[in-house]
Amino acid sequence: MAVVTMKELLQAGLHFGHQTRKWDPRMERYLAGERNGIYLIDLKQTLFGVEKAYVFVRDLVAFGGNILFVGTKKQVQDAMKEEAGQCGMPYINERWLGGLLTNFATISSRVSKLTEYENSKSAGEFEGMPKKEALQISREMEKLRKNLGGIKGLKKLPDAIFIIDTVKEHLAITEARKLKIPVVAVVDTNCNPDVVDFPIPGNDDAIRASRLMCRVISEAAKEGRYINSRTVLSYSQVSDVADENVEDASNDTTDRLSQPQVENNEEVVIDIGENFQGIDPPKDGTDGTIPDTNLGQVGEVNEVELVDESEGA
């Protein structure tokens, strides 16, 4: 089943580009033509880019990775927050703080400060503060929550980032390329696709188009999480079966060791004698004796028994 259909791309308006006077020549290979002064994007290549990005994100998350959703345009903010929240991924939808990736240690300290403020407020510590101090801390907390609330669960650098409108989010692109973090992005006719690892040619201004692309990447992340959970479950099941087999083998060994052992040669002689009863002597003229090499009494006893049987016959 296709990740997304051509009909959905058409209905969302992903084929509409910018005006012909506002374009990047490097996007020419993704264009299908021009109409009424507006470039039209080839949706076949859009479909190919969507499927390629979907597989990459799914496999990345399946192996325990995470992807950062980035979109600060007004048309994209709500979709980014909703879809990233549904798949449990971090997001930035208000403002990209310079150094968020390249200076991640400082950003992490500010996130820790936000968590500290929220814990203090939930514990009722603000009520015991002077009003002016509590108001200042509340304002700082709201500011941090607005800019960093979406990455509170981000404990390390993301393994990839998903961007809508690479022109507006050029700082995020620059930092990701500097740290060699893969970039998945929707590129319009005014964007440079060469700075993106997994470009998805399409309209990055329409609300429906942006929401559709966010939903596709979110579905890929959710599928990757499902695969990851099933893989961990299968590994645990294999481990349990292996532990049971080891335990059974250990019990079997203990039982065998607890059985009585042969203490002298008499028991061996009796057993061998019983096993040889009813066996006719050989017909080649020999007396049917067992060679006494390394056998001692065993060969002598068996010889007597076999001779007696032959005489009785």
C-alpha cells in the first residue's frame, strides 16, 4: 500500500510552486512546467521523495533514533505540534534558537531550568515567594516553555530533522549540515534542494500541504516505534526461551549425577553376561572366547558361560 496517493497530493495542492520570477534554478529538475506565471511541480517526483523519506524515518526510529520536527511558519505551527506529539517526537514550532544543535549543552541547561521552574510551581513554592519575584519567574518560565517546550524530552542531539520551508529555517539547515545530521525537508520552487539529504518537492506554503507532509513523517515515526517495540519483545522472548533451556539442561545434569554409579567389576560382569545369553557360538571353528585384552575377568567369565551353553546343547 502506498504511503500517500497522487490524489491526496493533488487535493492538498502540493503541485503549486512560486511565481516564475521567484525560483531557484537548482529546482528545475523537479518542475513539470509553468502555467499563468506559476511553476508546477512534478508530483511523480514528489511521490518518490515522500516514499524515500518515509522509509528513512521509519528505519531510523526502528533502530532507536529520533527526529526533530522544525516548522516556525504560522501555517505549519499547529500541524507540527500535533503530529510530533502523536508520534512522541520533539519539535520546534515557535522560533529556532541559534546554536540549538551546535551549542546543545547550553540549550539543555535551559531546558533543565524550565523543568525546575515547572516542578517548583507544581509543588506550590511560588505561593511562598514575593509577588514580584514569582511574577518574574513565571514570565521567564513562559518564555522558555514557548521556545523550548517541544524539546523537553530531547536528551541528546537528534538523529535527523524534518523541516518545512528550508529558506525560513536556513539556520537549522546550516547547523545540521555542520554536525552531519540528515535533513528531511519539503522544498518549494524557491529552495535549494542540494542542501537537503531527503528532499520532498512540494508546496510549503499551503496549510493542507504542510499538514499532509507532517502526517506522513509522523506515520513513519509511529511505524518505526512499533517495529522497535516488536523487535525488543522478540529479543526478550528468545532470551526467556534460552534461560528455560539452560535451566532444563542443568536439572537434567543434576538428575543424572544423582543416579548410583558402578562401584566394582562384578556388576559389569553380570551385565555383560546377561547381554551375551542366547548368542550362538561362531561357526568358524573357534571356541567363541572373547579376547582378554584389557578386559581381565570379563573375558574369562563370558568364555565359561558360552562354553557351558555349547556343551549343554
